[in-house]
Amino acid sequence: MNSHVKIDAAPVPFIDVAAQRARLGNRIDEAVARVLAHCRFLNGPEVTEFEGKLAAFAGAKHAISCSSGTDALAMILMAWGVKAGDAVFCPAFTFCATAEVVPWVGATPVFVDVLPDTFNMDPASLEAAIKVAEREGLNPKAVIPVDLFGQPADLDAILAIAKAHGLKVLCDTAQGFGATWNGKRTGSFGDATATSFFPAKPLGCFGDGGAILTDDDDLVPVLKSVREHGQGVDKYENVRIGMTGRLDTIQAAILLEKLAIFEDEIAARDAVATRYNAALADVCTVPVVDPRATSIWAQYTIRLPHGVRDGLAAALQKEGVPTAVYYRIPMHRQPAYAHFPAAGNGLPISEQLSGEVISLPMHAYLDEATQDRVIAAVRRALAG
Ligand SMILES: *Cc1c(COP(=O)(O)O)cnc(C)c1O
């Protein structure tokens, strides 16, 4: 083996937190040190500063930081008073957290199919799911469109259906924060938006974290109360059932530094996706972005004919190129969720996609040489 092959054999990271740390130099360490010095580990000044900057970035009136993306979703449902007998419409092709929070408040998730090109909620299937919920005696209450893999859902269509049926819209942009729809950032649509700062998300912290974005002035004090055990005017008065939902000050301090370079990272991610698209479109189905949208490319996910994916993953693994499958089992087929209602006659697109999709390495620090190595490995594997 010559030295060139040896260098190539070093595994490609699926996401690269270390490269980002290198770019930020000692700014993260200094930000953390400041919190260690002032010791306001909860509700510290960095939390308020971060909430202001996050709201401005998203184009939302308010940002309420919290403990995770999952808790952000749950806190919104709690603040709205969603309850037993209510139906909440969720895509079947998503991360489980989208639907998980619905039974937490006693309500029923009703699963909706997705579109084959964008992988996002199918508006026609949402209409069908509303009929199913009504037939089952449920009260259609809210819909949770998900910006899967970084691309906003069809918000024009979903907001129109929600308006016609009196549904609240809770946007789940855990994967889509930083993307746009009709030129506006996610976080500025619907009644409220939940996002996540899980380390692997496009804007991640160094632990768990999340945020809620909303323009609804009346919702803000309710969310803040839910975040602190349902506190009233006095800290030790409990006016509702709440939770421990705060974002740690250390995480807010880290996120302030990362938000400052996020615009650059968005551009870098888009450049990687553009190159992947051009180099792979003739050997697999590359992702499609709606002309009204931009994607933040939380994942770069291709489709292959049924039965090809696992062979590709094994071949790439041998070349040090990691892959991941999001998601192998759609929600309506998950053991814990299979008893909940679903739209129409099954959810054929969610089922098809769960057998076909595979995600390639994608992050803002993936240089062109490494991209070329991924591209060459995919092409070799699919040719063989
Ligand atoms: C990651 C994710 C969440 C949950 O976020 P956590 O911060 O991990 O709780 C919710 N919805 C979607 C679509 C996600 O990808």
C-alpha cells in the first residue's frame, strides 16, 4: 500500500464537532470560563442574551430556551392545554420525539404520510388524517409539520389546511433551524416552533438544549411558567403543572459563540450538498429541494432501489466512509405507536422511504477532498 491509500483509509467523521471547535479557537473555553466565574448556572445572563439573538436570527418575536427539542415540543402542547380526546397530526416519517410528546399530555397522535421527493408531510394525507380523527371521535387540535433532514415542510399548504380546520400549528424545526421558506427563516411560521440544540443538529450545543420560537405574546408567560414547575407570580406558587425545562447557562454561552458563525456554516453545508448533488445524481436519487425552500442539510439523504442500501453501507464502511439510516421504521410501525390512528389506507410513502433512504457524511467542515472521497466511494459501490 502506498502512503496515499493510507491517508485515505482514515475514517471520515459523519459529523465533525472537533473541526468546529478548532475554528472557534478558545472562544468556547472562554465563554464557559465566564459562566464558571459568575456561577449563575441557571437563568444566567447568557440565557437572556442567547434568547434575544436567537429570536432575531429566526425572525420571531420571542425565543424561550429550554432543556431539549423534545421538551420544547411538550412545553408548547402543555401551554396550549392539549389533552385527552385531542388529535395531534404528526408525520410518520420522522424522529420519534415529534409524536412522543403527544401521549405525554394524554392526546392521540394521528400519523400522516409524507411526500416522496421532499420526505415532508403530505398535505393531502393530512386532510385524510383529519377525517380519520373525526370518524374516531377525536377533536382535531394541532398539527406538527417537521422540517425533515433540514428542509421546511410545505408550510403554505399546511397552514391553509390548519386554518380551514381550526388547528394549531406547532412547527418541529429540530432538523431545519436556519433553513428558509419563501425567504423567511423557520421559527417564524405557525403558532409556535420547537427546535433542538442536540450536539448533532446543525446548531448544536455540548449537551441537551432546545428552544421555542413564537410571535404569540400571551404564550410567553405560560411557557416560562411551564419551564419552572408551573410557577405563578411567586416562585413557590404553582398555578399549573409544569416541569424542569431550563437551558443551562453554560450551554447558552456555548450557543452564543456557535450562533455567531452559523451563517457561514449554513453556506458551507449548502456548498457540500450542491457538490454531492452534481456528482451523484446519475447513480442514485439525490435530495430535491422545493423552489420555495432552502435546506440547512441536517442530513444529506439519498434514495436507492429497495435492497441496495445495506450493501452500499457495508462497502462504504470498508472505505472508512460512515453512513446512517434515518429512519428504518416509520412511526406507525413502531411497537409503542402502532395502535395509534393513521391516515387513509396505510402510509405507503413512509414505508417505501424507510426501506430506501441512506444518509452520507454532511457537515460544514467537510472539505472538497473528503467530499470527493465520499463521492468516489459511493460511485464505486453502486457500479459494482
Ligand atoms: C432531534 C429531534 C427532536 C428532539 O430533539 P432533542 O433535543 O434530541 O430532544 C425532535 N424532532 C425532530 C424531528 C428531531 O430530529
